[in-house]
Amino acid sequence: MKSYFTSVTLLCLATGAAHAGALDRTGQSVDVLFETGRYAEFSFATVSPDLSGNTVSALPNGTGSGDISPSYFQFSAAYKADLNDTWSYALILDEPFKADVNYNLGTGYFASGSLAEFQSYALTGLLQYNMPTGFSVYGGLRLQSVEASATIPFVSLYNVTADRDYGVGYVAGVAYERPDIALRVSLTYNSEVSHSNDTVETSAALGGPNSSVTEFETPQSVNLAFQTGIAADTLLFGGVRWVDWSDFALTPANYQVLTSGGSLLSYQDDVYTYTLGVGRRLNDTWSVAATLGYEETNGSFFTNLGPSDGQESIGLAAIYTKGKMKITTGIRYVRIGDTVTRVGAIAPAARFDGNDAVAIGFKVGYNF
């Protein structure tokens, strides 16, 4: 049963990461380590959020922002192989953290014309030691690159570009497997990754271009994942992910001065994301799965470059197996949590509610 469901659970969890946990986009899964033999996969997803808000408080009351979150595309690839009966390794390429915000011109909204983009890529190398007892330990290094840019007219015509920077983190984990009942439990720690981005800022108040270095860390996280057979050809799976977002702050030097200590992007609370699903093998060719996802709402004020707080989701996936090839498709509907934002001392400044997203994923896996 393991060979049928690893791809299903991976795709369900990947599409579930759409618009979850601040900048979180992939969930940083290491499940490819548990594929059988030598294996390669390529995953693609398109995500279509609908995210809009209305001003409140002292700002022009009721002015709508329009949809501020463009549709986006993301990909990942992975390769796993056994060195012998004891040692395995894997390489994973993904986009772990990402954001794209665009406040359209002409809406009358106070943030009209604001743009922001945060882009990351990561290459992770993992080595796994498999014990005869069913336990395994694994770990490795993650090379990550990050770049960002933003234009915020309502803050003194502010503009910033942070050039691409590379940082290194690490991964460590432990797992237990019992193949006769398709049982697997894994616990994975992802370290923070430090970045020092060369930054250029301009604004009406401070002029420019002004050069500096912006230092920040993408957050540490812990993933607890499980799966177990509950009946013939039926699998229960899920997990919990904790991300240390309360320790994340992107604070360019000039922006800090213009906003009296504010950050371009930051979060007050950590994020916990829960997923539960069930998979069913229909025959030797087809398997299906369904998932539910929940991310708690913290109730904090958010910046206008990241106005979402928690989520609820439901997803469906199907896998077609032909020889050594597996083709998996999945779709997930996400109800984005309601939140309010602040602008300087004005809080709440805007209210974002009734928003959602649809993610569609596609993956091809092949056993050599």
C-alpha cells in the first residue's frame, strides 16, 4: 500500500500549503525519502487566491481594495535513491516561501498602487540511515536563496529592492515504519536560514537610492507526519506543522525610519497547521484521497502586505499508476481566515474577510 499512497499524501499536503502560514508555500515535506528504490518526481501547482478588503477606522470608510493576490505558479522536484540496504539519500528542489501582493490603481483604497514580492528557492540534500527495527534517522543541508521587492506609495512613495542572497540551514529527523500495516510516523526539524540581502531604498522623505544590508531569518519549523492502514487498501494520514513566524521580521533601514520602527513584513504569532486525510486504493490502477486542513486564527493585526490569518480547507486527489509511472492530480479549496490590518498607529486600518483560494496540483513520479 505504501507505493500507492506516498504520492497522494504528498500532493494533498502540497496543495494544502497554498496561502497558509504567512509566506509558507510547500510545508517542507521530506516524504520522498520513504519512496521505494530509486525514484524521481516533478510537481506543479497553480494557485488562484481571491483576497480583498475594505478600509475601516479613520481611513476612508468602506473603500474596497479589489483583489490584491494574483494567481501564481509553483513547482518542486525530488530524487531519491538507495546506496545499500541501510543508507538512502534524497535531493529536493522547491519554493518554500513566497508572496505576491498587488493593490490595483484606481480603487481609491489607501494602499492603491502598492506592490510586493518575496521569492525563495531551496535545494535540500538528505541522507537517511535505516535500522532493521523499523526506525530511521535522517538529516542534511538546505541551500536557500531569497530576494524581495516592494513599492508602497502611501509611505512617502517608498520603493525597495533586496537582491538575491544565499543562506544555509539544516534538516534533522527521525521516523518509524511498519510496512505490514502501512504505518509511518516521522518528526522533522527545519532550522532557520539567515540572509543578508544587499538592499536599495528610495522615498520622497529620505531620497535615494540609499544602499544598506537587510538581515533576517526565514523561520525554523517542526513537521510531525503520520500514516497508517485502517482497513484493507485504506489509509489514514495527516500531520501537524509548527512554524516560528513570531521571530520573523523583514525590516529595511529606511522603511524602519519612515514608519518609526515598523517592519515591511512581520508576524506576531507562530503558526500551527493541521491536516487529516484518508486514502483508498480502488484497484491496481487507481487510488483516491481526501483531506481536511485547519490553521488556527491568531487574531493579531497584520501588515497590508500579508493580510490573512488562518485557514480551513478541503482537498481531493487521485493517482493513476501505470507500470513504474505514477501520475497524481489534486485540487484543494481554501477558505482564508479573516483578519484586520494596521497602518502605523491606525489599527484596525482595513478588514479582510470572506476570502478564499483554489489550488490545483499535478505530479509525475517514476521508479527506476
